[in-house]
Amino acid sequence: MRVYILGPMRGIPLYNFPAFDGAADQLRLLGHVPVSPIDLDRAAGFNPYALPVNWDWKSIPPPLTLKGIVEQDLAALLSCQGYLRLPNWEASTGARAEYGVAVWLGLKEVQL
């Protein structure tokens, strides 16, 4: 099953990439195909590990834009049959919106 990973990113060092990567690895072990917003960001050329140490993790990093992120993430979510919520997902406006869409679509919640 294709499983969308939703969780907080802004305000967390490295935009929480390690947590998303760890969840994707666990989903693969369970036989799922993880769909992660950080992989979409990577495909757009973004690498948080290349940012300066004093980077403002609350900002939207170039070359990304908020509108572009919303468009790519919702399109990815629409291609999935399930979703996984990372810890503290409810602290993220984007993750709460993705959760609402996932529930609205009747996607299956996957737990690790």
C-alpha cells in the first residue's frame, strides 16, 4: 500500500528529515511504499544538510515556496491508500490539513 507520511517540519532542525526517513524505512520493512514530503523536497533540489548551522528552521527554504509545497504534497497524498502520522503532527498546520484530507478520503491509518 502507498502510505503518505505526515508530520511537523518547520521549526524543527533539518526540517525533521531524520524522523521522516526513519518512518519511511519502517514502512518499507512492513511491505508498504512510503510517500514522504521530504523525498518530494529532495527531488526539487532541497537538502537541509547543506544549510548553515544558524539557519532559521521556521522559514520556507529556497528553492521551495509554500504554495509549491502544498501543491506537491496534496498531489502525493491523493496517490495514496493510507497515511502515517509522525509524533507531534498536530503541532503542524500542514500536517493537520493533510490529516483532514486523508480522513476525508477515507484513507487507512497505518501505525508502526
